Amino acid sequence: MAQHAKDDEEHDLTTDESTRIIIVSSDALVRGGIASLLSRRAGLRTVGEARTAKEAEWLGRGLHPDLFVVHTPIVDDEVLEQIHRLAELGRSAPLPVILLTADTADLDLHALQLGSCAILRQDTNSPDLASAISMVTAGYIPMDRRLAMRLATTAKQLTSASDEVAEVLTKRETDVYELVIQGLSNAEIAKILMVAQSTVKSHVQDILAKLGLRNRIQVIVQARRAC
């Protein structure tokens, strides 16, 4: 049965600066363990616990969390769909989700299309989990090192925009796109193109908007599929 923080009904959302979190796991011990880890970190508040994604959706509509922490041993298409549904609970933007799973080494890269979802190993320690929470709430997507290495290897195989992509981007946007899919940061791209980082950031935002994508990871995955 879904649970929530005992004092939540008396809590004023407008005065709370803590990051509000709902924990999702079929294992009560895992839920309790994650809640215990988070309770030791200042600025983090567990407002609810759920056994299933359906329960988490129900809680999310009432408790308005800042993010979900979801534990699942296996990541399959059903889990990916559940993550999408949780993310859609965001009122103005997709709600961040941190996915804790047994092993990220064998994840298909299509899992990276989750957009606002960060994928970490389930044995992530408290400081790293807290850091990941800070990153996703700031709009970044932390990633398990081995998964990041797989993505970097894929990115090295991508060197140019497809004809379809080139048709919708300007010449400068295409230049930026081709560097993004190689895994370069805004700073590195700015240095190569001899422009300001703010200019690169603006181009990246325009690229994402034109391609209907949420982040740089999705750009790389789309480019890989087009090869």
C-alpha cells in the first residue's frame, strides 16, 4: 500500500525548500534503506513510498514531488513506459526520475531516451545518490560510469549529420550538432568554433527544439540510429 510522510497534510509546500522525493520499489527493505540514506542528507525529504509505479503515480498527483527514485532489478520496455508516465506528472516540465538498477553494463542504449531519467547502479552510495539528485533537479543527467563509457564509444563512431537532420538545421547548428554527437562539451565546442559558450548553449537548445529532443544524450542516440 502506498505510504506518505506523516506530516505531509500539515506541510506548506510554499515554504519548503527541500527536494521532495517519492521512493518506488517492490521491496520494503530497499525502500526503507533508500529513505534512511536520504534522511541523512540535508535538503532532501522523502514525502512518499510506493511498491509499484501505479501507486507512485497516485502519490505523485497528490504530493507533487520534485523527483522519483525508482529501484528495479531489470530494465525492460514495461519499466521504460512506467518511467515515462512518472515523468509526465511534471507540471511544467518532465519530472526527473533516478533509476536504480542491478547492472547498467548490459542496458540497451535506447534506455537513454528516457530524457529526464538518470540511470545508476542500485549499490550507489549515499553521497553519490545525493549528488545525482542535486544534478537532476538542476537539469543535468548523471550516469553510471560504465554506461557513460558505452555511450562515449558509440559517439566516436558518429561524425556527421544525416541528410534529414541537416535539412532542418542551419549551417552553424549543423556544425554544433556534429560536435555534440561526438560527445564534446559546450566549452570544447566553443573553443573549436571560436565562439562564446553561451552561443553554443543557445545553438544546442535550438537543435533540441527543432529535432523534438530533450537532451544531448537523445541527440547521440538518434544519430546512432540514423547510421
